Amino acid sequence: MAELSFDGRVAIVTGAGNGLGKEHAMLLASRGARVLVNDLGGSVAGVGADLTAAEAVAQEIEAAGGIAVADGHSVATREGGAAIVQAALDAFGRVDIVVNNAGILRDKSFHNLTPELLDPVIDVHLYGTIWVTQPAFLRMREQGYGRIVNTSSAAGIFGNFGQTNYGAAKMGVIGFTRVLAQEGAKYNIKVNAIAPMARTRMTEELLGPIAKKLDPALVAPVVAYLCHESCDLTSRIFSVGGGRVAEIFISVTKGFSSPTLDIEAVQDNLEAICDREGYQTPTQANDEIGLVLQALG
């Protein structure tokens, strides 16, 4: 089988100064992509800014024979997102790939959550994904090609104690991914998401002994494949970690229906409502509406 190449492609990778983002950027560059290495260079909590990390990764790529430039704009504002995309355009003339990876943590149980702990997390993870993607998406529409990979998390999809802020942002990324996949379909723009498990600055203190098995380099191949022109998948979610890859999907049970539905009917038929045998997996909202109409007869 021929080796997958990214010759002629331009990739933006956010949060690429360390961890997962660095591995994504390094792998894409090693296969021929020209890469904009974006990283604000702040702390895990999103405090401060320093271009050093992004520059170091760009230099490492160049030393290995690749092509890269460093960028230190924040993903958290519309202006920052536009500046990131413009930097790629200024350096390379086009944008083919966006990997939204930048992230911060400000964990706190919900009853202690404050705006200072909530707003920056939403701004970086959810708005950051939106603000970087929008100007790139406009370019991709014009050229009739694009690949976008967004970073969600098990904390958003399945839940994790003490991360209501992070979980809300990460599940928001899933909704954004699925809608954008529909809007990009006729322009050959594929949009997918990963829920990675890896040893990074953000997770190394949380993972404990399992951390040694979760090399971030084992996540990058999935991201790279989803970024390749041969990949036809879109609107998909993948759990990735330690060399394991699995699809996550959102489904609906057959359920129970009654034209005279009341509270007691819900109680009495809860087993049928929640019975997962024969579940279906809608690909868009209209599919789910169709299931409702079918049940109503």
C-alpha cells in the first residue's frame, strides 16, 4: 500500500507547542505538509503567552527537512482566529487542513464554578474551534477542498466529575462538528472529531500509572488519516488512545409512542423507552425527525 502523502497541502495545528498538537504537526510535516505551528505558549490554565514552544516545534520540523512557521495568536477570539489563518495564508498561500487542538484546564466542581473558571475554558475549546475554523472554512469553500479535525473529549461525551466547564465545551465541539460536516459536504470539506487519551501537560498528573501507555504519538496517525485527501469519512467521532481506535456514535432507541401520552404512560413504559435493542443512528436531525414520524404512523 502506498504511503499517504500531504505534499502540496497546508495545515494549521493549534496548541502545537507540546503534547498532542506537536505530534500532529510533526507527523503531518514529515509526510510533506507545510505546517503553521500555533501555540499561545501559556500555562495549562491558559495564563501567559510565550512563542518559544511554537518556535521550537517549527525549528524541529525544519531540522528534519520539513517546512513550518510558528504562530502565537490566541484561538480564543475572532480576531485571533482570523490572524492564525492569515498567517498561514501569508506564509503558504492556502489552507487545506485545520486541526483544532488548543486547550486549557480550569477544573472545579460545579457548585464552586465561577465565571473566571468557566469563560476561558469555553473561549479556548469551543469558541477557539469556531474562530479558527470559520476563516479557514471560507477558503476551503472557495477551493472546493478541506479537512478539519476537532478535538473533543470523553469528559464531554461521557462525563467526568469536576469538569462541567470542560465537558460542556467539548460536547459543544461535537455539535459544531456534525453541523459543519453537513455544510461542508458539497465543497469536499470533511469534518471529524477525536476524543483523545494521551499523556500531555494537561493530563499527566490525572492519568496516574496508565500515563506511560498513552503516548501522544499514538493519536497523531488517526488525526493525519482524517486529514488526508483519501479519507471520505465526515461527521464521525473517534476515541483514540494508546494505539486503540474506536468509533463513538450517537444513537436513538426504538422507544415508545402514544397519541395520549401522559406522565403515567412514561413511567409504565420506561423499559421500552430505554430498550437499546434495535437502536438506530441518525446522521442528521432530519433522520431523527423521520423516526418520530414513522413511530407516529
